[in-house]
Amino acid sequence: MEKNKVTITIRNQKYTVISSEAPDDIKALADKVDKKLSEIMTSSRLTLAEALVLASLDLANEARINEQTVNKLKSEMAGYLEDAEKAMIERDKLKRELAKIKDK
């Protein structure tokens, strides 16, 4: 997979990132981190290191919540697929019964 070299800016500090992710995706992530840090640092008197820890925890929590949501949706989808399969089996059974009735 192709590696992309992307320069991002977080808290007015430039960083070079090498990743197989799309450059726009990397920049969007950097913007999200920068925004989160700005929010934290504007509302408190924390050092950058302290703000980074809080931002990391907040973003990790967001990722955990999103993962739980995805897992819940997958579970619901599996249930819907199971219900659809049962409905198709029932439909096929009824079609066969109808065909038998018509043949009489």
C-alpha cells in the first residue's frame, strides 16, 4: 500500500506524518485533535501535555462509544437478516402450498 507523507499542524506546531491513509483524512484527524486541544486549553490553565492527555482520553472515549454503537447496529442487523430469512422460508412454504391447492 502506498505511503503518504503529510504535514499537519497542531497547536501551531508542524508535524510530518507518514501513513497509508489518505492525506485529507490525516489532515481532518489533525484538525479534530487541534480543535479538541483548543477547547480544553481555552477553558483551563493546563499545559500542552496535560491537555493532550485529556484530549486523548476524550477522543478514545468517543471511539469507544462509536465502536459500541457499531456493534449494536451489527447485532440489530443480524436480527433483521434472521427475521428476513425466516420470512422468505415462510413465503416459499406458502407458495408451495398455494401451488398444491391450484393443482387440485
